[in-house]
Amino acid sequence: MNPKSSESHLESRDRPQQNVLVLGATGSIGTATVDVLRNLNQVDPARRWCLWGASAHSRVDKLLEIQAEAERWQSQSSPCRLLFSDQDVAKSRVESERSLQNPVNHAGSISVGPESLVQAAQSPEVDTVVAAIVGRAGLESTLAAIESGKRVALANKETLVVAGPVVQEKLNNSPAELLPVDSEHSAIFQCLQDSKNSPRKLILTASGGPFRTCTKQQMAEATRESALAHPTWEMGPKITIDSATMMNKALEIIEARWLFGLPADAIEVMVHPQSIIHSMVEFQDGSVLSQMSPPDMRLPIQYALTYPDRLPCDAPIFDRQKNWNLDLEAADLDRFPALGLGFEVAKVGGTAGAVLNAANEEAVGLFLDGKIRFTDIVDGCADVLRHHNFEPSPPLGRLLQLDGWARGELRKRMNLPS
């Protein structure tokens, strides 16, 4: 999906201050984005990079830390706004905790409720929205940012998994730019720059997670602690479990199908345990380009913010003085059946993505709560997917209905109360 170069975007990029809204600021992508903004204020003297607003669900303490950090390097005339999607987070509680943590008089406003995220994403003051809310919860605010013509740095793959056709339609009717933040899709996007030729294959790499060499029996006995022990990336619990099942890669297959407009059979997955090669593109003549860097999300985040410019990034440099083994292995769809579900959903589209994503979110939560086994996650998702009434061209409202149905159906098939 090529970004647009309309006059409005060129003007926005040349503004002396770039206002960035980070949705999902307390997660790993959100906190890395704040670090990127701090660095950009040091390496990009032509512009000021402002954390215009930051959202959390209910983590008051963490969001206050982020606000305090931003105040150290951004203008006092541009206070960071705080947004909480949890309706139960009262402004009085935020004000109380803020005064306890830091007696300095903060000028940033506070907004509460899911609608506050949508309103912030639509603000004419915002240049770029970093969509980093995990899961289906990030859908409405991301769509609002697209409808409002923002540059959207997309880390919320579920938006495309659940509603790819809806997102595509809105992009076609908006000057918005959608730039990938996932390291794999950012790598593909970078490999496609300046190429006038269509790719033949998109090759997503996967670390393989903590169970890369485990048998099915060993995975059936996996504990919460072992599934959360990712060998190369530091991520939140939901994404880490998705990496362990390789459902994360399944969702990335679907995301790639919508981002780059290629069919499912033009997408491959290879296991690369070192997480240095972030993805590859094969062209019609057989040439393969890859993007390589140490596993650090600050680089793809910064590229989405500054594109098409490349500026010094405060991320580790690939040390070429070391001896590296860069292994590539064929993905094992038998031990990791989530990948097969990803290819299936990418092929058929329709309601399948919303159902798969909702069932997986519910199953991961149940596993983290100790109520189901690790292998029940993908088995349960496959079961729900098989038993839903597929619709090829659903409207957004129907996708949201099926999200709720799939969560309840997953619990029902696990013999758990709804």
C-alpha cells in the first residue's frame, strides 16, 4: 500500500512542529514511540516533534510517567493530553495521582471514554496518529484517523485483520497515509520503495517464538511462564502469546494481504530465529531484497513517522564485525496450525478475519488466566472459524456483531460460562 504524496501531506510534513497522537501509549510500541520522539527532537533541528496526546485504557501511573517524560523535552506551550478509554477512570482520580507523583502544575487536558480516542484522532491539530492499541479495541480510533486524513503509523494489525475491506474503502476516499509499524511489514514496505516492478512473493520472517523446536506434546504441556519467555523480542503478554502460537504471524499474513494488495498464495512465512532479517521481497526475476537490523521497534516506528526521510535513530546498529549466523527455516504448519488459519482467512476475506481475531483474543485471555491449555488457543479458534456463517462482503456493523459472537462461541466450546 503506497503512501500518498498529496499537497496536504507535504505541507504537514514541512510544518515546524509535528503533533503526534499515540493511541496505546503504555504498551511496548507506545513507550518506544515516546523514546523515538525524544530522539527526533535532538536529531531533527528543522522540526519540533510533539507528543500531542497519549492514551491508555486505565494505567494512570504509567501514562503520567509518559507525560512527565515528554514535558522534559517538548515545549511548555504544547502540553501532552491524556486519554483514558476506561469509562471508570474518573478525572478526579487522575488529578489526584498526578498531584501525588509530581506537584508541578501540568496543563495537559484529560479525557475519558472510548469516544475521547476517536475525537482526538480527528483533531485538526494532529499530524500523525500512532495506532498501537492491542486488538480489536483499536479499530474505531484508527478508522477515525483514516477518515480525517491523518498519517497513520499502524501497529494495530487487528484493524486490517477485522476490517480490511472497510479500511481499504476509507483509504480510497481519504487523503490519509497508512504506514506499517510492524517490523515485518515495515521491512516489506522499505524493500518496495523506488521499485516500479510488482513483487512476486512477500516473505514474512518469524522468530519461531519460545516453542520453535518443541514437539506438539511439549506445547500441550506449556505453562504461562514458558509461553511468555520470548527469545528475542520484548512485547506485551497478548502479542507474546500470539508469537508463541504463531498466531501473530497468521494475523500478519492477513495484514500483508490488505497492506500490499497481493493474494494469499503470494505470501510466505519463513522462520528466522535471530530476528535480524525482518522480511523479504522476491521480484519477478527471482531477485530477493531484505531489510536487516537488530530487533528493536524504534527503527520501524521512526521510519513511519519521518518517511520518506531517514534520520539517525537511537536503536542498535547491526554490528558487522561479529560473526553472524542468519538462519532461515521453512515454517512448520503441522506444529503451528495457526499459520494455516492465517492463509485461509487471507484467501477468503469476508467475515473470517473478524471471527478469527475475536476468538484468538478471547482464547489468549483464557490461557493467561489459567483456564485453558496452550494448545486450546489455536484449536478453539479453528473450531469457531469452522462453525461461523461466512459472509463475503459484510458491513462494519456486522463485523462488530461477529466479534461478540466469536468470543461467546469460543467460551461455549471451551465449556466456560459466557
